[in-house]
Amino acid sequence: MITVDLINELCSQVGENTDLQNGISDEVIKSKITEAVIEKSHVIPLSANKKIELIKLVFNRMRGMDVLQPLIDNEEITEIM
């Protein structure tokens, strides 16, 4: 089950193990997040779809606009109030 606490834990883990100050690429961040999610899935059972969802959520929290990112990415949405 994906919880806010799990997302926060993974963000902290990736942030601690990555030098985010030196212009690290999105691909490297995604790779680090993927590694952390795979490691966590040994403790918490996650389906493949849940792993993909969790990777997106953590990435959006760290590099995107968090919960707004899916709305921003949706071309049908033209305005967010």
C-alpha cells in the first residue's frame, strides 16, 4: 500500500544518498528512486503497477510539482485554480 509516509521515507532516502546540489539529471534521480523502490519492495510487497506508481509519485515530489504534476501533464487541463 502506498502511503504518504512511504513516499516521504523514499524521498528522504534518495535525498540522503544523492548529491542533489550538483545539477544531477532527472534520469539519475529516476534511477536512484527505482533502486530505492525495489529495495523497499523486499520489505513491503508491491505489485509492478504499484512500483511504477510509487516511482512516479516520489519523482514528482522531488523534481516535479508533487500532487499537481499529473494535472500539469494533462493536456486537456488548461487552468489550475
